[in-house]
Amino acid sequence: MFIPKITVKKSDINFNINYITDLLTPQNTDCKNTSLPFKDRVYGRLPELKYAIRDNMTKEQVQKQVEAIIKNEYKSNEIDKRILYVQNKFDKLVVPFLSSLLDIFNLKWDNLQHEITCYLGCYPVFPRNIFTKEFWVNYNSKDENIIKGAAHEINHFMLYEKWKTMHQNSTDVEYNYPNPIWFLEEIIVDPTLNESSIQSIIPYAHKAYVQFYTKTIGGITIMDRIKDMYKSKTSIEDFLNNVYEFIVDNLHEFISKCG
């Protein structure tokens, strides 16, 4: 079994600035996605921006405010220190974690994709690129949150690669909100990452978005239904197809109730 390396690097500062700016401006492509309180997350991580950003600002004006604050954080060597520390953490986890996750998804990793890259920077919300197998996390988050965030994003990579093997005609694109596969990616992190084989390596409770645990469809919470489907699955392929069909059949309710 081929296991890719997880490499930790410093985020490109301009990417970081642009990402925060997009979260704060109406032009943000995720502006219709209410699954997370994006602005609140930004202001929680960078409280200075809460008093600097006004609704009537242009994107350029917002970016100027963001740039000043992000550049100030990047001036210190704290991110560089964390890179070595987080790399050491991942080096101890990568083989057992990825081996177990590949088993859960019944998947062989493409050895041409020899590296998964984790970038450290100022990120109140963790973005990812499923094509290049890159994700970005907040450098000064607690160890638990960095490791859980990494596991969450890598789980997305696994689902993406698995879906391609199951559906040869699937389009090689990023499945953004409100595509049913976006919901599929976000909802299966609970049953897959809370498997005992994963918990023995990363002993933290993994949660999907909170609304999946509180909103109901057909009188049962969405997550309870998903967990029942996982327990009764005949294979991971059967499970993924069944959850996908459930989402497609109830997509309007997913969008209206879960963001």
C-alpha cells in the first residue's frame, strides 16, 4: 500500500490575504453558503478586523485592512516554529492514520500523488484543494484542532478519489455548495473518522456541521439517519451511494435546513 507524505509548509501570504478578504466581502463565491458563520469565524480569529470593516467598503478597501493585519502576523517567526512542531506531529501519525483511512474507503492511493501538503497561516476557516491535495490551517490553533482539521480535510480527499473510482463518468471538478456531493463530503466525516481504527490513532471526537445533528428529515435527525446507514452498510461503496441518493432525494431540505 502506497502512503503519501504529509508535508507542512508556510502559507503564501497573498493567498492568505485574498482568502480572508473573500470571506468578508459580498463578492465572496460562498456568500450563499450559510453552513458556517464565516464572518464570525474571521472576527473571532482576527478581532481587529471587526472594528475596521464596514458594510459599505469595497473589496479593495477590505483587502487593505486585511493585508495590514496579516502581514503583521507573518513578520514574527511563530509560524516557522510551528511548522517544525506540526511536521513532527504528522510524521508520527501519517502511516497508521492514512493506512486506516484507505482501508475504510477501500481505496488505493495513486502513487503519482506522493504528497499531501498542509499550509500554516492565519485561517479562521480551513480551505482545501482536492485536486492538488493541499489544505490550509490556522498556525496557532490547539494541537487537537490542527490534527482534527487535517483529518477532516484528508477525509474529503479520500471521498473525492473514491467517488471517481466508483463513478467513472463523474466530472473531475470541485464539488462546491450546494452540490449533493458537497453535502456528502461534509456529512460522512462523523462515521468514518470516528471508526475505532481512527480513534486509536487520533483519539478526538470528530464532528460534522452542527446542523446535521439538530435538523430532521422525515422525523429523524440527519446524522442519526446517516449513522444508521453506516452501521447497516454492506460496503463503503453501498454506503456512499445510498447517502448520496438520500441527499439528492431531499436536496431542497438539506439546503433550506443545513445552509
